[in-house]
Amino acid sequence: MKKFNYVPWVVGLSIAINLIVVALLFLPKIDGDLGFNIKLLPLLNAVLNSFTFVFLSAALFMIIRKNVKWHKRFIFAAFTSTALFLVSYLTYHSMAESTSFGGEGIIAGIYYFILITHIVLAALIVPLALLTLFRGLAMKVDKHRKIARWTMPIWLYVSLTGVIVYLMISPYY
């Protein structure tokens, strides 16, 4: 039986997801009545990021306790909430204009630091999370552990800062 080569999938999905996100910056936004309040999607994104953070924390707790079965379940839950987040995020940013942060002074500096690190690490977490997942599913435990030591804290940071960014910018929607 031939082994599944997951690397092309990781590379292809990582490039595709990040290119779609960047392309949304340049596409024209939809005008007119959409039939629903598009401004609810950023809140949904924050809720989904919160779920991802909780699921990742639970997965980490379970693997520290050597409970691989529940670790996998929480990782699948984190991927599910992240995938739903991505759909909601792409939907919102394909339809709505960007919202500018209205804070000033030190709070603006803090906001932009969190936002920029969030954006950079969110782009990086796509291939890291996928590679970590596939290595785990392929039972390449040593390679999985080696990359998971980087993936887990970065993904936790990205999911938490996604919520923080929402809370900081939500008054300006």
C-alpha cells in the first residue's frame, strides 16, 4: 500500500487560503441589501476564535495527560471551529468595507501591535497546523511532537488575539 503524500496538500491549501485572504483586500465590496446584518459576522468570528482557543487548550491538557483519544477529538473540534471561522471571515471581508480603529495614543499602538502579530502569525499557522495535523494522523509521532511545540502556542496566540482584536475594534463597527 502506497503512503499518502500530504505535503502537496499542505502547501496547496496554505497557498490557496492565504491568497484568497489577500485577494479580498483588492476585490470590490458588495453594495445593497444582503438580506441579513453583515455586521454580526465579526462577532461570530470572535465566538469561533474563542471556541478554537478552548478546544486547543483542552487538546493540550489532554495530551499532557497522555490521553491521545481526547486530544485528537479536541484538535478536530479546533479545526472545525477554525474552518467555520474561515468561511465567516471570508464572507464578511468579501462583502464589507474594512473598519478603521478609532483609538488613539498608547491604545492604538497596542492595538496595531496585536493586529500585526496576529495577521503575520495567522498566515504562518495555516501550513503549521495542517502539517502538524497530517503528521499526527500519519502517526509520525516524533515529527508531530517536534512541530506541535511551535504550532500549539502560535495557534493559541492567533485564536486569542483574534478575540482581543475584535473586542478592541468592535465599538467602531
